[in-house]
Amino acid sequence: MSHRLPEVSLMQVKEEQLNAHSSKFVIEPLSPGFGLTLGNSLRRVLLSSLGGAAITSIRIDGVSHEFSTVKGVRQDVVDIILNLKQVRIKSLSDEAQVIVLDVKGPKKVTAADFKCPTGIEIINKNQLIAELTEGGKMLLEATVERGRGYVPTEMRKEEKLPIGVIAIDSAFSPVIKVNFQTENTRVGKMTNFDKLILEVDTDGTVTPQTALEESAAILVEHFSVISGAQLNIVKAELPTEEVSADSEVEEIEAEKPKKRKSTK
């Protein structure tokens, strides 16, 4: 017996590319209420569960902590870190990689000045990193790793970093923004079916279509455990109380009707 809704065979997904990193997807027709169901699920996965790459720690020559300043550099280390968080990176390696800045002033340093190993690509090369004055110089090493979602430095406190290495908050998700809305659409004479309109903005490391496909695959993988042959429900046994013989006697005595005293 098939449990598929009849509208599934009619479903279509159309993509309208808004710009290089943004697309609008129209998914229809959907059973009444399924526009909101799919929209919420896809939005959550798109924003939190896709893998990506980001800078996780840095080391600047002559700097011991993030509240330092660098001679000949207009920005302090905190500002440099904020700029580094905006660098969008595509990594083809599952291993941690190191990218290097070795620059001298006067110079406006951007992400394009990084020396990257094979398999690492910087998407927004125009991102400002720092401004060096005459005679200023900076040697910076940044560690790039792959991960999911947003990982603050507090979650990596157990990692023992070498002296001079500064951990930074890392946003791995390649999806920047997701918006969706639902509208009514017609199927035959029925006008109460749903149309889901989903807008996806990425950072350029993946296309919106790839992001949507990966998000749907993650949902399917989880739902298949519930609906398919992998389902393995473990029934919990209710705890049983041991009843002693003395307690049974007490209950019986309590249930006996008490004799009324006659009054003369």
C-alpha cells in the first residue's frame, strides 16, 4: 500500500537565479499545510547543518594575545580578527590547512594576499584584513578547518593551543540567509494547495541549488530511519513495585468495614 500523497507526483521545483550567490525556488503543488512544514524544515537545515570551511585560529608574529597591537598596523588585533571572520573560504581537504600572510607596508592588505595551499580557495578576495603604514610588516598564519554551523571559542576551551595561537569564533555554514513564504495554488478545481517560495543566499562557496539539495538529502536521511527498514524501536518496560506480604495484610485490614458501637 502506497502512503504517498497524490500531489507528490505533480510536484515541481523551479529556480530563478537572482544573482551569482542568490536564488529563488518555487516548489508546488503541496498538500495544504505542507508549505509551512517543508519551509521550516529546509530553512533550519540550510542555516545550521551544512558543512563549510572557516578560519579557526591565528598566529601573528610578535603577538601573544588578542588585545595586543601590531607596530605599523592601523588596526589592533581585535579588528584584524573581526575582518578575518568575514573571509569566505572553500576547502577541498578534510584536514586542517594553514594559509599565510607575509606583507610589508605601506599597503592595504586584503584576503587576496593570502598564500594558500592546493585545495584552498578564497572567495571574497577583496575583504580587507588590515592597513600597514610605512615600515610596517605583518606575518600572520591562519588555520582553516571544515565544520558545521557556528562554533564559538568557548566550545574549544579544552583544546590546548600553543602559546601565541589565538582561537576565533568560526561560522562554517555556507548559507548566509534563508527566507520563505507560502501562497495558495490551484490543482484542478481545488485552490487550497500550497506553493512554497524559498529564497537562499550563500557565501559563494556553494551554489544555492547545491545547498538546497544537500539540505533535502539530510532530511531524507533522518526520516528514512523512522519510516524505512532501519526502524528499531526499543520498548521501555514500566518499573514494577515489589509488594511485601505485610503490606498486603495492611491493605486488607484497611478495607474491612469497621463495626459501629451500639448506643443504648
